[in-house]
Amino acid sequence: MKKILEFGGVAAGILLIAFGVAAIVLGANGKNTVVSSLKEQQIVGTPDMTPAGIAAEARQAGLPAGIKLPTCSVAGQAVNSGARARCFADYMRIHAYEATGGVTYANMPHYATADGKGTNDATKALMSNGRPVDNAARNVWVTETALSTALNVSYMADQLGNFGIVVGVALLLSGFGFVILAVGGALRAGSWLFAKKASSKQTAASMTIPAGV
């Protein structure tokens, strides 16, 4: 039985090591894919993408104080990692707020009007070729949301790659531990406990006085 358990420990350790290697490889490949995809886009942070620069722009645009401003910086830096992609997306969000006057997509009127206030009533909107003109600021928000979502997905994929590598390392350590314990005779090393219990029972039995003596 002990041999079977030892072989089982070695087999479990080998499987954990294999899973660990696979997790590390998959995590590294995921991170490399994120980096190569971002480099292909050739995105570079604009000069205002610093905490001080964006704070000045927000004040100038009259944005509400409740809008959270970015605390990172990517000014003049190539967006080639998940962290920088997320930072760039945060600045894009503020730029969208500046374009819409601090109004979100859900609170903006659908159509444009001559006075610039916009309306949800198509009959009161500006017309072009017999069709109401869409609110340009609303379209800016849609475009910003699509791009920032893609950048945030890159950040998430990069973090998942990190998670895969961490899990892979943990599996490797666990696998090596199983193999070392099994090969090193952990079960045999603990057999003294069972031997002690058996000898105790034998001693107790030998000390028992037979009936009728």
C-alpha cells in the first residue's frame, strides 16, 4: 500500500509540474500577444497625459469635480503594455468628457439642434437630406467607449497573463514538493508512528493477566 501511495505521489507531482509549465507558457504567450498587438497600433501618449496637465484641462473645460482624473502618466510614451493601455484609456475618458461638456452618453440628446442644446425629438432636430442630424458629441462618446474598451481589454489580458504565470509557478512548486516527499520516503519516515502504536498494543496485550491465574 505504501508503494502505491508513493507512486501516486510521484504521478501527482509530475502532473502538477506539467500543468505548471503549461500555465506559465500560456501566460507568457498571452502577455506577448498583448504587447505585439499594442505595438502594431503605434499609440503614443499626448503631452497633456500627465496628472497636472489633465487637471488643468479639466478646470478649463469646466468639468464637474466629481469626475475622477487619472493619476498615471503616459505623456510621450509608447503604449506597449497593459498598464499603459489602461492609463491611456483613462485619459481618453477625460477627453471625451471635455468634448461633451461633462455629460455621459446616456444623458446626451440624440439629435443636434441649431442652438447647440440638442433634442430627442426628431421633428425639432436639424435636418440633412430629409433625416435628423445626429448629435456629434454623442458619436464622440461612442467612439471613445469603443477604443477605451479595447485598451482596457488589453490590460485585462495582460493581468490574466500575470495570473497564469503566478499559478504556474505555484503548481510547479507543489509538483516538486509532491515528488520530493514521495521519492524521499515521507510515508516510510512516518511509519514509526504506526510501529509505535503496534508495539504499544503488543505491550498492553503481554501485560494482560490471563484469567484464572
